[in-house]
Amino acid sequence: MEVIKELASNDKAYRSLTQSWFKNSPLLEIIQQAQTMGFKLIITTDHGTINVKSPSKVIGDRDTSLNLRYKTGRSLSYEDKDVFAAKDPSKIFLPNINVSSSFIFAKNDLFFAYPNNYNHYVSYYRNTYQHGGVSLEEMIVPFIVLEAK
């Protein structure tokens, strides 16, 4: 994690690192091979990421999910202004894990941290790239259609 944070501490560096990976990846070879064979390719991913900068305290029981950008569980305590909350998950087409389970999603560049070991989590995860919250970067599903010329 520390190496990644050093190499990709901001969006520009993250894009540069991604570009370097792509240029040296098997994916580029596959795309080039598909081009020579005249294939049409559609490439997509499930969602994007965001550079998280600010912590938001959350409290939950031991069965609360571990993700930094969303939580699901019973009896979640959080700052209302920091989250998009789904107290009835079925209303937004999410599963009801338990009768009393709810979901919360971090807004903007926030990430969740528990009060115990709070400072450790904050220093470890601040300025890292995460996914699972409610931001434009994470909600849009990117795709590209490539056709051989």
C-alpha cells in the first residue's frame, strides 16, 4: 500500500501509473491481436475508483462489512451528512441481508474509519484509491467499442 501511495499520490500520477501498466500488459497484446484478426471489441469494467482524502467515523456491530466506502449491517451509527443511507435496501434494489440491515455509502472523497484504531486507519488509507461509495467516478460504468481499421 505504501509503494502504491508513493507512486500514485494524486490523479495525474494514478493515470500515469495505469498507462504504464497498460502499455506493458497482456491486454494491449490482446487488443493488437484482435485488430489484426479484424475483431470488434467491447471493453468495460464494473466501476471506477476515487482518491479518498477525509475520514468519517462509523460504528457498527461485529457483522458490519469491512469496505472503506460502504457498510452494511445492523445498528450503524454515522454522520448523516457524510453518507447516502438506505435504511430499506429493497427500495434501491439492494438485498435485505437481515430484517434490520441497512446500507450506507460514503459521499465525495470520504472513507469510513472505526473509532478504535482511528488514527492508524486514517494515516494508512488517506490518499489511497478506493471504490464502493457514491461518486461520479464510481457510478459511471466506462466502456469502449474498438473496431479494426
